[in-house]
Amino acid sequence: MKKSIAIKSLLATFFILFLAAAPVLAQKPPKKAEAKIQVSGNCGMCEKRINAALDVPGVIFSSWDRVSKTATVVYKPRKISEQKLHELIAGVGHDTNKVKADTTVYSKLPGCCLYRENDNTHWD
Ligand SMILES: [Cu+2]
């Protein structure tokens, strides 16, 4: 009798552990995700620079819209984090809604791209 209670409580313990572990196991990131990132910039040169910065393993597609200042990035969350996408963009001088570009990098951008001083979106 005592033995069967011991077995039952052991099974109950395993069951509780399994329930506790299940949400952790379920949190594996999806194979593919889309991020909408606010990215400051002005022109076609900015667009090329932003897309070039995102041309890394783990990023499937990227496109930046000059009017809405939004980058759409399709990526593999198992290879690259959304935070890293922000860092890559900021790394070439463009502020995102999460990461600000370093002033030294920003100040080296061509004059037409200096979005902090000049917010004019032009199309050439
Ligand atoms: Cu530009």
C-alpha cells in the first residue's frame, strides 16, 4: 500500500514537472517572422543603405518605405533576433524606434540623408 502511494506521488511529480516544462518547449520561435520597424531616412540612398545593412544571413527579405519610414523585414527568428535587425540598421546611421544610431556614424552620412536636420523626403 505504501509503495503504491510512493509511485503515485512520483508520477504526480513528473506530471507537474511536465506541465511546467510544456510552455517553455512551446516557446520555440517560428521559422519565419515579419517585423515592421520604424526607420528614419530621407531618400533612395538611405533605402539602399538600409537594405544593404539587412543583407545578412537570417534575413529573407527587406524593404524600406520612404513615405511611411517603415522597414518590412522577413527573417528567421531562429537565426537572427528582431533586436539585432534594429542594431544592424542603427549601425549604418539610421535611427529605429528601438535603437538610435551613433552620432559619429550618423554625421558621416551624405548631406541629403541627414534626416535629423532635414526631414525632406526626395525621390532621386
Ligand atoms: Cu538618403
